[in-house]
Amino acid sequence: MRVEDLKHRIRGIPDFPKPGILFRDITPLLSDGQAFRQAIDYIGGRYLDKHIDVVVGVEARGFIMGAALAYKLQAGNILIRKSGKLPYKTHRTTYALEYGTDSLEIHQDAIKSGQRVLVADDLLATGGTISAAVDLVKQLGGEIVELAFLIELTALKGREKLKEHSVFSLIQY
């Protein structure tokens, strides 16, 4: 299955969650076992020889990508969650949204200093959320190998916020 075939399994939903937004719905791709496996194989294949220790998935759809990639790479799976969702001691970072702020947290013992980390999410848009995730990984001393995304919305220029890191996206809009 080609990347273009995978792209056709992503549904555009106009005016969701608010007017003017075209939401990229990955659930049709996820529900097609062959397509989901191929997407993970394409992305994960980049890292088979990169000695990834842990894959960090960002809430919520990033958990899906992160867990599948961690399995493929035989790596640990780390969760970055919204504030107040993790049960143990956490590090927190706050970041700007279009209107207001939000916070993300990671367990203080989730990553050991020097571990090789792949940060994964379903979508790169403006780069705000993933920048916050990068800050948390750095607080714990993780060595970021790359930031990996299923989809990138190139017009929103999220890569510009992430210049100090290598970024990979399988599908671009």
C-alpha cells in the first residue's frame, strides 16, 4: 500500500471542532488493519537501526501512534498527558493555545537521562503541543532522536517551532 493510499483513508471533516477548521480524521485509517499496519511500518521502519529506548506518545491520538511504534521498535512506551491525569509525581509544562493556555505532564521517572527518545503524535499543526512535549523530555534528560507524525499540516508551519529537532511526517496536507 502506497502512502497516497493511506492518505485517502484520512477523512476531512469541515467546520469541526469549530467553523473554518478542516479536521483530519484518522479513524478510517485506524479501522483498516492493513492501512494502520502499513502506516506504522512506514514510520517505524525509519527507526529500526536508531536504537530507540522509548517512544513518547502525546495525549490522546499520539497514544495510539506511540504505542504501536514502541511495539514495532521493541521500545518502552511513555505517556505525556494533560494536567492532572497521571497518578505519580510529575513534571509539568504550560504552553500557549490560540485562546489561552494548556498544560502537559510526564511522570518524573518516565525517562532516564541519556535515553534515546522518539516523540510521536498523529498530527503536527502549529507545533505548540509537541514543543511542550519536547520540553518535558528535555527536563528528564532524554535525547530526542526525531519527532514523528502521521500527518503534517504544512500551511500551519509547525516545523518552524521545532527547528532544533529532526521532524518526519508520513502524510502532508
